[in-house]
Amino acid sequence: MAVLIIGLLVSPPEPVLVQVNPTSHYWVCEAAPTVNRTIFLSFGAIYAGSMLIFATFLAYKTRSAGKHYDHYNECKQMGISVYNILFSALVGFTAMINPLANYYLKFYSVAVAILWATTFSLAVLFIPKVYIFYK
């Protein structure tokens, strides 16, 4: 959190007008393209990526815990959720940094990746519990 606050103070975001074509435009709130912006964006991406890789590692290591403990049988669902979030993050990140993609493709690709990751994770974690409850 402190690194994020320092990054916002060093390189504050400003509204920027992006012209799509002569009749349409959109506003983007982003920091000025400086070295500080690149450093803090890189640090944030590396931190988020390392957390996701660590979660994937934990999901991989605990995949067989459900065989030994009957009370903790959601290890498989948690692993599937983490793998799904990793895949969705890769798709969203790829669409976001693609320099050839237009605004709408970037926006909707990232939005669909976020919605898919959250909806799928909630469904995988809670639908089996609801099924067992009503069974």
C-alpha cells in the first residue's frame, strides 16, 4: 500500500483525451509517461504476478490434501479457482498491453476476463456447497 501511495505522489494521474477518429474520443486517467510511471507500473505488475504464481504453487501443492482430510475437501475447488484466475489474468494482461488493439477491444477483453474469473471462482467454490446443502 505504501508503494502505491508513493507511486501516486511521484507520478500523479491526469485526464488525457484520446481521439479515436474525427467524430469520437474518450478520456483516460493515466500518469504522464515518465520513468517513475514505468517503474511503479512494473513493480505493481511484478508484485501481483508473484502473488498469483505463489497462489498457483500453493494450489498445486495442496491438490492432494482432500484425499487425506475429509473435512477440508475444497482444496480441489480452490486450485481450480486459482488456475482460472491465472488464465484470466494472462488473457486480460495480454489484451491490455497490446499496442495494436483499440480502446473497445482492450476495455471489453479486460472486463470479460475480470467477470469470468470472479463468476467462475464463486461458482466453483459455492455451487458444490449449495448442492450438498440441498441434497
